[in-house]
Amino acid sequence: MKDTGQTAPTLFGQTFQKGQLPGYFTLHAWLYKPNSAGLFAAWNPEVACPAV
């Protein structure tokens, strides 16, 4: 991945994570499903895809 030299933005005191594409950042927020890992965690261990 090419480093664009951009600084990750912040929102509500949370720093965005680098996305898969250069220059893109993401911030996950688990609003409708409780997450034991935290409100802004990237993954929720309690959520699974039933098709897999």
C-alpha cells in the first residue's frame, strides 16, 4: 500500500483506521448491536455471517 502521508482524522476522540485503499480511512461504530470489544472496535466477536 502506498503511503499517502496523510494523518488519520479523529471524531469523538477516536482515531480513524487506515482503509484498504490509499487515502481512505474508516471508523466503525456499533450502534445497533452491542460489542464487548467496544463501541468503536473494528470487529464484533458476537456477530457471525450465517451464510459462512
